[in-house]
Amino acid sequence: MWLQNILFLIFVALWQPTSQYIPFNKFYGNFQKQLHNQNELHNAKYKYQIKTIDMPVDHFSFSVSDTFKLRYLVNNTWQQENNAPIFFYTGNEGNIETFAQNTGFMWEIAPDFGALLIFSEHRYYGESLPYGNKSYTDFQKLGYLTSEQALADFIDLIQYLRSNPKNAHSPVIVFGGSYGGMLSSWIRMKYPHIVQGAIASSAPILHFTGIVECEAAARIIQLDFKKADPSCPKLIRKSWNAITNILSNDAGKMWLSDNWKLCQPLKNASDIKQLKSYLQDIYFNLAMVNYPNKANFLAPLPAYPVNAVCKHLTNESLTGKELVTAIHNAINVFTNYTGEVKCLDFNDAQPELDARGWPYQACTEMVMPFCSDGVNDMFEPNPWNFDEYSKNCIQKYSVKPQPNLICKQYGCTDLSTATNIVFSNGLLDPWSSGGVVRNLSSSAVAIIIPEGAHHLDLRSSDTNDPYSVVLTRKYHRYFIKQWIKEYRNKI
């Protein structure tokens, strides 16, 4: 059995997904906004120094001389010797302190490697705003928010750290989950002479137009809910029409507003659209954070929250108001598990704190299509329409999306030159369909985690962790050790 588990996790060169990958734009931005809003950093489990470094606003221009302060976190508790490994987290679209607190794996292995821990914030997020409060008011200034510029920031910070004689020959291992995992893989691909290896967890680097099927994530979400209870996704699928029928008149709008304890009553078609979008976000987020233990990543949640939700959705005979009431009881697992929330704010459950730049990125280079057909998933039919998507981006930001830019910059169909990267993906995670699930080479490997949700392997260890996650972390350690050894043998 032990050998079978290893083969299942590591030997994936012949494994093919039945469908490919999905969205990042709408769902991902909302997911991250919730994440940063829910975490209370003053109760931080892990400690660090907060530092800044001057960065060029434009790394690729000889005419723009503007600079800004890039924030990064440092913990050197376990750095005892010269040229100690540098474990470097490539920051996501949000406050870097949140990611430092939710990447326990790095903190757990740092003592064994005697590593220096660095968590770098991503430009335009957290407190690393190139133009302060004007960073988002002038679209010309917002144009420097790109993954390529962010990678250049990280490289400059790494070079600065290595300018210290104590770190001159330190091997650099980068870590990242989700968008941070995408950045970790790309920085290793683009700067292999500076970065020695990358742990890229739940990194959907293939979730782009023409590479994946837009409905793949929705299908995975349905499978997660079906696994909890076969009736659950059927009732959710049936609930969309029930909600539409109830909200077709003012009396129905008033009933649902009161029954669900909405902070603001439903008034028009726009409110109804927003409410349905909110529900879609909740189901998506629940699938992502379907962790085997209690967590406070997006919101206070029980272990395996999808199971908790589906306990309210087992009676397939429910219709009308009874069904809609059951849906409300189900989503309360996500929206009000502690019972402390007085009303449900479907307009802005995740305030625009730290991830406000993500919609702009999704309108420029990070065009990650999502759709649903209402047959093979539990959502309302919602086709992907790039022309409409592009029109909205032009209206909102005066920019036209470039759906092929990421694949042009970093590669999608041909990643044969990638080395020293571990791509890990949990099969419970909707984003896994956009991840690398086949070995690219002997040193760029894919690990499949059957019971894993969104970058669970980068979170801190827990007694309830499934064996596949425990084993994945052992393989992370193994490859990190190999990369460090290879580098030191060369210098």
C-alpha cells in the first residue's frame, strides 16, 4: 500500500485529466479579498521583521526612473552558517503577512535546513503601492502591475540579499501557492541562474484560452459536493430556478431578504444577479478550502466544510421556499459558522482591502476563462464570451485583455525546458484542472494529492492531514535537499 501511494502521487507521466482548467478572474479575486479580510494578523502565529527595499517602478525602461518601497518579511532565527539556503515566498495578490501566516510548511522545515525565510510582497498589493493612493486612480500608473514586473522585483530582492557576503552563495528555493505558485514556477523557468528550485502548489499555469476547457473547474466543484452527498449538487442546481421564481415579484424579494437576513433588501435585477454571483463564489470557495481540519483561511470553517454544507441538502423532494431556505442554512456554514454575523452582505462580503488589483490583472494578462453548462455541473448555464469580457474591461479600465500573453511569455504547450520544479495539485481543488499534472522531466515533476484542497501541502501540519499530503511534504523536502546539494556541488 505504501508503494502504491508513492506511485499514485509521483508517477503521473501517463496520467491525463478528463477535463482541463477554469477561471481565475472573478472567483479568484473574490477569494483573495475574503482571505485578507478574515485573517487577524495581530494574533500572528509566526514572527518576522518587516523591511522594505527600493524598487524601480519599471524594470524594463531606460526612461522611467520612478521607484517605490517593496515590503518583505524576514526571519533569520535558523540561519546559523554562511550561505544558508534562502527560502523565498513569491507573494500573491494581497497582504504578504497573510500568506506568511498561512504557509506553515516553510516555517516547519526552515530549522532542518538552517534557512533564511523571506516573504516578499507583490507590487500593488498590501503596502507595496508604487504610487501610494494614486496607484489605482491613474490607469497609466496601474499599467506597471504585471507578473513580469513582479518577478523582476523578486529577482532584485534576491540579488540584494545575496549582496551580503554572508549570503553570496546561498541557494534560493522559492515557494508559492495559487497565483504565488504560478509566480514561483515562472521565476524558476525565467531565471534559473538565480533561483535553484521551486515548490509550486496549486499553480494553474495552464488555465488560459485554448489550453484548458472553461467548464473544468465547475465540474470539479460538482464532484466535491457529490462526494459529500449525491443529492447535494442536484439540489443546488435546482435552486437557481427556485430563486429566480421567488424573486420574480416584490413579495418574493421581500421574503428572501427577510428569510436570509440580508443587510440590504433585494430591489432589482442587478441585486438578483449579484446574489447569484455571491452564491457561486461561496460554492467555489468551499471547494477550494475543503480542508480536513478547522481553518480560518477565508472564514471560520469546520473540517471538510463541503460535508457540513451538504448535510443541509439531502432531501431531493425540496422545492420552492423550502429549498431556498435549505440553501440558506447550507451557506451559513461559510457565511456565519461562528453565529456572530448579524446580517448577510451579498454585495461586498469581501471588502476591497488588498486584492483590488486582481480585476485589473484579469483584464490584462491573467485572462482565465470560466464557464458552466448547468448539465455537467451544479451552476446556471453561463458560457464564456471573450468579446463581452473584453468590452467590460475596456469600459472599466480602458484596457483590452491579451488572452495569449501569458503563454507567449512563459509557455503553456511546451514546458520541456523546465527543471527543478515540483507542481503539486489536490484533486479536491477546482484549480487543479489548470495545473501541471504530468511530469515534465526528471526534475520538473507533478504530484497529485487525492485528498488535497487548495495548496493544502503548504499549510502547517495537522493531525488530521491525509497520508497523501504528509507524503507530498516529504517529497518537497527530498527535492529541496537535492536542489541545494546540486547547487553547492557546482560552486
